[in-house]
Amino acid sequence: MPQIGDVLDETFSIVSLLGEGAAGIAYEVSLARPWAGFEVGTRFCLKWYKGEVFKREPVATVVARRIREAVTGGRLHHANLVRIHDTSEFWSDGQPRFLLMDLVGGEQLDTYIRGHQPSVAEARNIMSQLAHGVKALHENAIIHRDIKSANIVIDRDGHCVVLDLGVIRPGDEESITASQAFLGTLKYASPEYLFAESCTESSDIYSLGAVFFELLTGSEMFPGVRNFALLVEAVRLGNFRLPDADDGKQKGT
């Protein structure tokens, strides 16, 4: 795993750790040499994929997805979507490794919600931005598949950007996930996606609705449910719990 101070591909100097998820680790990097028209010192976000990713899917499948992410994401120039610049493979161990994208400043939306319960007007403004970003994806026949508050950043001016296009899939192509494994986040996934029937533009819209629910209530849907089978049953029954009045008082709202 890369360390602070390492230089990848003789170009990307790792400055700091930004965050870690199930599939990879995000770093802030600085250009050690001019690259693709950018000057030395330009900062980016680099997502380094963990080895566990390759245990779940054939290497060729992962390579295809990473390359497609770069090509597809690079053509999306929208204010509410992170821009992907490049994907690179290190073949010393037979595995692709990282995805390079814009470094987006701000706070993760889930953290923002926990510390500041948005008003209805603010929630509506945030959702309008997110809807425009997702619309741009859909207009390019792309399905995100993992829209959630942790994959959205909001800055001090209230500007929102959808991050992590790591599981995007062109909507007019068959999935390249050989195992047809679930890719996404359970609590934000639509019923048809959870039940492995399909993942369409409507699935992204459902996920946007889950984010809207969180913005308005301060609580994620299906709180406390971590078991896949229980969550699927909760979705089937529509058994999510609205925060009651006492919850709001305890949060100081």
C-alpha cells in the first residue's frame, strides 16, 4: 500500500490520506513533474484500489471497469460531478491500481448532516444540484449505482459534487461484473437492485430519494440494520423508521 511521500508512476507524489473505503484508499497527491498540461505541484485525488477488489472479480474485469471509468468520467464536464482524469495499471503484480480525479474541497454530506440539520430550503437546494449532476450522467447513458451522502461533498458556499464514480456503468451496455455481484451501498439501493432484478436510471433516482430522506430527517433509512437479509426484508416491507420527536430533542434540533 502506498505511503505518504511515495511517488507513483514517477509523477504522483502522495501528500496525505483523504479517506478509506471497502474498495480503496483516497490520497491527496501532487504532481512531481508536468503531466497532461498540468503544472508541477497541481493537486489531485488518487484512489488506490485494494487487493481485495481483485479477489472478488477477475483482473480483466476490473481493468475494463477502471479504464472505462476514466474514459467515461473524463467526458463529463459538469459542475456537480467529480472529473476523472486518468486510470493507471501497475502490472508487476498483475493488478490495476489507481484512478485519478479532481481534488474536491468541502465536507462529506453525511458528516455535514450530522453536524448541521439542513432546513427544508437548504435540502431542496442540495437536491436540485444533485439531480442536475445525476441527470448529466443519465443523459450520457451512465448509471452511478452508489449515490449516498458519503459520496457527496458540500463546500462552504453550499455547492455539491457527486464523488466516487468507481462503480458507474454505461446504461446501454451489459454489466461487466462477471459474478453479477452487488456493487453499491445497501441502505441507498433500490428494491429492484437489491433483489438483483436490474439497475437502471430509476435506481439512481431511488438513491437520491434516500439522500433526501436523510437531509430532511437527519437519519438514514433503515437505521441500525447491518444484515443484508434483514435489510432486504425491511425494503420489501417498506419498514423504515422516521426519527421521532425525542430523537430531534436529543440532537439539539
